Amino acid sequence: MKRFLGFVRKEFYHIFRDKRSLFILFGMPVAQILLFGFAITNEINNVDIAVLNQSKDVNTQEITQKIDASKYFTIKRFLTSEKEIEEAFKKGDIKAVINFEKDFSEHLIKEGQGSIQILTDATDPNTASAITNYISSIIQSYQQQQNQGVQMDYQIHPEVRMVYNPELKSVFMFVPGVMTIILMLVSAMMTSISITREKELGTMEILLVSPLSSFQVIVGKVVPYIFLSMINAAIIIFLGITVFKMPIAGNLILLGLESVLFIITSLALGILISTMVKTQQTAMMISLMGLMLPVILLSGFIFPISSMPPPLQVISNIVPAKWFITIAKGIMLKGVGLGYLLKETLILIGMTVFFIALSIKKYKIRLE
Amino acid sequence: MGILVENISKSYKNVAAVKDISFEVKPGELYGLIGPDGAGKTTLFRILTTLLVADKGQAKVAGYDVVQDYKNIRHSVGYMPGRFSLYQDLTIEENLNFFATIFGTSIEENYDLIKDVYEQIEPFKNRRAGKLSGGMKQKLALSCALIHKPKVLFLDEPTTGVDPVSRKEFWEMLKRLQQKDITILVSTPYMDEAALCDRIALIQEGKILEIDSPEAIVKKIPKKIYDIYASNMYGLLTALKDFEHAHSVFPFGEFVHYTDKREGFDSNELKIYLENKNLQDVSISLTEPDIEDVFMELSRK
Amino acid sequence: MKEENVIISKGLTKRFGGFTAVDAITFEVKKGEIFGFLGANGAGKTTAMKMLIGISNPTGGEAMVAGFDVHTQQDAIKKNIGYMSQKFALYDDLTVAENITFYGGIYGLSRKQIREKRTKLIETLGLGEIAHQLVGSLPLGWKQKLAFSVAMLHDPQIVFLDEPTGGVDPITRRQFWEMIYKAADKGTTIFVTTHYMDEAEYCHRVSIMVAGKIEALDTPKKLKEQFEVSSMNDVFLRLARNIE
């Protein structure tokens, strides 16, 4: 045990004396979160919209007024027919069109249901998504006002249609996404680099010709990064909550435990990489190309998996990040408990065991 | 508790690095493997330190088989690889402490053994290893290899790239370590260091050319060697190479070492020949061969 | 006599912060001379050499190399010298012929010149059969001989050799020195560092640096007489020891 602790202490010396990797370690999560956060901003103000009111009754006028009165929207013009909608978008000076169906009030009173179509210009998908959210919530609050003291609930169905980019998903994606990238990168890249560095330096030879077992060397390399990655995860969640007002719907402890699991998965991957390559440079290349790209492209972070071609959907299943993003989103956004995430958690555990077993098998007790 | 090597061979892909090598190092001996880069020294060291498995043959270190008992060997040998293999970002003291800890010992416990070496660098113990001079790095590496009181010490080219002063000090330290019952196998490309070993094996292209004590090995050269001097070195070399009876012509310091093909050699004849080639201050005298002469003579075959 | 000096160093100095790596060294090297530049590790040899070959700016003193000023004409120096070190010599992943072509190219030789030189070099070194093998697969000794020839490709006035023979077997080492003698005989100046003290004896004159200063400079013969010892190794040990 003393041997092992001595080894871990040495690892911490390496980490804290290398200013560059320290910067990557702690600077990158902050930079990425801020970058993604401000690039995908969901603040909207005085957005110009158009209204097509085919009903012209009390309800539709009240809703229109309510929307116009909010600080978020300004009604730029009123349209007279559906034909004008496309023309209005093409002009480019409006971001959304609100289309009330014919006889809206009548439907609402007689059938208890009225339909409003919200069309948004989703060439800027994040703004589009925010606009629909805001309009929907304004309509909902109007509906609540109306329903007070009324026997039968009126239900207004805002039918959202996004033109140009129909598959758009939530904007809060970025916090779980960045967290996944950072944890993967720090854990896998840093461990694989730190092990290959010993190979390059020649110190691996001395470690091999010492009583330290391969298990001790591997675990000794991993322990410091578990700590550091946990700190990173905490920084990201903290920034998400404070800077971007990200709601954490679920249990923080569960999120923490799942993060530790994913950190260990990534570390195991890092070790696996380092058993296969000899130089720091290749370790870095493989970590970046082989891990980062799939994490960004195939995990559902940026491109929704459901809209990928079927072969890629199948491939995305072997990307550990996909499962962790699902878990993180589930806990952070939906507030679900372990019961709903059992499948994902078990898959991650399975992957971790597989990677560890493979690395132990591949880790050589000799050179070559 | 020495080293026993029997018919060891090792190839990388199709290149044979070590070809059927056998030798024995007695307990407490200071044994030198002398040969140029690419002779197979490092491969042999890696086989003996359990880092590589030989294709053929057997070897024992401190009584343990290098393949089956590799764990025991890893507890009882010290190894200093060819390159400077310490943590550059750790200080002298941290490096030494680290190696003491992983071998389950402490600096204090074996201070006696490393004192001689470590004392010379102890004043700088808080300096990072990356900022040390070549000689100091070498002493630190030796201290780290010694810290767990190994029975056998493997030093792979410890003096390569190190200046003559540090080299001399290093060999003096090895001589003193030998007194403390440590078997030492050391490799070097510097032939002049061979004279400081108890016994040496001359090695080239994966094969051992000769094994003996340095004193005995130089007597094995069958030819008489002559020191030849002339004021113009390049002229002398070309003239000697053109001489029909020349067996070998090698520059050696300010002289040329010359051997003749014939049994009866008359130095006057050569002197006249050289003077006819317009060489000045020609002198020819018989000299004692050194290990480099032996190495070159043997590797010609 | 004066135009025969191809290296003239007057008080050349390099300081890194408060540390003086090279402390006002003054010496001359004659045309066609084999000049041995010795010193212990950390004595300042490499730093001094870097200033002379124009890749490091001196912080004091002056020096002329091949007739050019090390302060202001570094580019001209680089065109007129050859450089070879043990660490950086040839590209392992290029063939012998490709390496020659590449170096010919960076020294601005014409295609015709490169072709002629390449043919001649491969012939004189006896590399005909392996001209299209990767350099990485050659034995060290061959690599070093080839590297030296490549450094001489553009017929430089001076060749700087930084520990050219480390780890090379004794026979190849001597063959290497014969190449040096031959080049010097043709008028090329050789500036060489080495850790082999017997090689110091091969030099026409030798300087020994200790702690940034040149402590001795003379022919090997006179140095040995001066220190009353029998080999350059002993001269070296005397000097380095005395200073410490």
C-alpha cells in the first residue's frame, strides 16, 4: 500500500508541475462551457414576428395583444393569407409567424379545443426553439387565465412547426454535452498521455523492473484523474446552474455517482489506448480523433441520434458518451431517478468492465 | 548469485540482435560488455532484466530464471537503462524517494550504500532532475538503481555522452560498490573503460568476439603492433595503406597503429618507403596492443 | 596570414540571465585545420558552437565565421558552413538518395549539381546497392559517414561536427576520421567536439573549455608537454580537476 501511495504522490507532482496540462485540465471546461453557453444563448428580446389571424375573434385578439405586450416579441406586420407566410420568411425580417385557425373561438368554446400554428425560421435553430418555447408559454398562461372559474377546460393547442429544420431538440443540451466531452477528454487523453510519457522517457522500463505490479501502476495512474475529473464535473454543473440558470431537475448525488462511473469508463479507455501505442503524440491523436469526434458527432450532443442514418444509429450504441449524455440529460433536465436510467447505467458498467479487462490483458509485464 | 547466460538468441522481426550468446558473471564481479551501438548490448540487458523474453536459450540472474522467476528478479536487481530515465519534473530527492518507496524501502535504510554516490549530488537535492548536468544525472540514476540494495546491478551504457572527468569518477564509484558484494554488469562503447573491469566480453553484431580479463585479452593478438609517426597524418595514412605488406592501418591518437602481413618485419624498410613518400619526422617503434586493437583485429574476421 | 583564419572569435560571450554559459572566448581557426573543441558536459561547448553556426545570438564579443559576422550575417554563415550532429543528421524515413537530394536542395544546389554529387557520393561511399534503402535501416556507422558527406555536399568552407562518432565501432570511427583528414587535406576547415580523448589527439589543435572559458589551446603534443602527461585524457582530467 505504501508503494502504491508513493506512486500516486508522484503522479500528483507530475500534474501540478506541468502548467500546460493544468491549464488544459481546468481552463478547458470553463472555456468550453462559456463558449457553448454564449453561442447557444436562449435569451430573446423584441423579436419581430408576423400574425396571420384567420379568425379575428376576441380570443385571438387577446392572445395577439398579450404576445405583443411582452418584452420578447414585437408584431411587425399582419398577414392576410397563408400564401404570404413563405414570402414573409423569405424577406428575412421576421423570425416567426403565428397562425390562428379559422373560427378559433368557436372551436374553443364548442369543442373545447383551438389550434394555433407557430411557424419559426429555424435556420438559427436555437433562437427558433427559444421563440416557440416563449410563445407556447404565453399561450399557456392565457389559457390558465381563461380557465379560472370556468367549468369546462378550454384547451388551446399551439401546434409548433419549425420550417427548414424540423428535428430541433432542446437548447439545454449543451451542459450535459460539454460535461461529457470534458470528462472523456480529461480522463482518456490525460491518462493515455501520462502512461505513454513514461514509455518515451524510459522510466517505464524501470517501473517494469521493479516490484510494482501492473495493477498498481495502472490504478496509480488512474486515481489522480478520478479526483481531477470529479472536480471538473462539479465546475461544469456549477457554471451551468449559476451562469446559465440551468435547472437541475433530478438528484445531484445520483448525477455525481453516474459521473464517476463515466469517468472510470473513460479512464479505462485511456489505459487501453496507452497499452496499444508507444508515443505521447499518437496517444493524443487517437484520443482526439478516436474519442473526441465520436463524442461530438455520434453521442447525440450536437446531432440528434434519431435523425441519423440507421447504420450510424447502430454505431452510436458503442459510443459510451451516448449513454452518459442520455443519463445526464435525464437527471438534469427531466429529473428522472435511477429506475429510468438502469439500462444506460448497466451498459456503461458493462463497457467499463470490458475495457478494464481488455487493458489488463493487453498491459504487458515486459517490453514489446 | 551472479549471472549465467546460456545460448541466448533474440531477433526483432527478421533482424537478429543477439546470436547464441553465452557467458557467466561470477558473484561480486565487475563485468564489462564492450561493443559499439547496435552490437546487441541493450537487447541482452533487457533479456536479463526480464523486460524481454529471448527466442532461444536460458539465463539466470542471482539464481533466478529470467522467464519463470521474473518477479523475484525484479525485487533483487538494480537497472539503469541506457537513456536518462528519471522523472525530469521531480527533484533529486523526490526521484530517489519515489524509487525507494516503490521498492518498499527508504533512503535512510540504505543510505550507507548510496552515500558515496549520493553525497556528491545531495547539496542540490531540491533541484529538478531535468536541470542537472549529464554527470549529475548519471549519479542520480545510479543512486536510484542502488536504493533497494540490489544483488545484481545492470548498467546499460552509463557513461555514454558523459565527459571524461565524470566517466572517471563514475568508474571509481563502481569499483567501490563492488566491495559491497554487488555483482555489476556494465556495458560501454568506450574501449578505454574496458581496462577497469575484472573481465570483459567483446561484442559486435550480436556475437561475442572474445571473453577474458583485460590483461589477458590483449595478449591474444597474434601480430606485433607498431606505432608510426609522421608530421603529416593524412599523408602517412594513405602511404601506409598503399604499402603492399600492410595488414592493418589505424590511426591511434597521434600515431598510426600498423601491423605487417609478414612474420619477419624490418622497420627500416618501411621507414625508407615512407620517407620516399616525402613524409617527415618518421618514427617507428614497437608498442603494446590495447583493447581497441584487439577489438578491431577480431572484428575484421 | 590573417586572411587564412576562417574563424576568429574575440571575447565571444553568452549569458542566460545571471548565468554566463560562454565567458569571453577568444581563439582563431586556420583554413584547413582540424580544430578539436573539448570540454566537460555543461562547460559551454554546445552554446559556443550554436553562436558560431549562426543559430544563437551572442550577448557580447564578436566573431567572424567564414568571413561573416555572427551578429549580423547569420544567413551568410549558414550558407558557407556544414553542420552535423549525432542527434540530428539524416531523415530515417527517407532513402539514402532522397536525403542527399533533400539536403542538396536546401543548400540551393541546382538539379544537375545534385545529380552529379549524388552519383559521386554514392559511389565513393560504396552505397550503390542500398541507395534506395531507408536511412533508418542502416547501421549507425554508415549513417554517420553519410551524414558527414551530406554536410559536405555544398562544399562548405567549414564543417562543424558535434560529437560525430558517439557509440560508433572503432573501425568505423577511424574510417570516419580518415574522411575528416581527407576533407582537411583539401582545405576544408573542421571544427569538431568529441568525448573520445584519443580523437582529440587526431586534431591539429585542441581547445579545452572549463566553466565557459577556454583554459587551454594548443597542439595536442604541446599540451601534453605543458601538463607533463602522456595522453590527452590526462590533460583533460588535470584541467577539469584543477578548476573544480
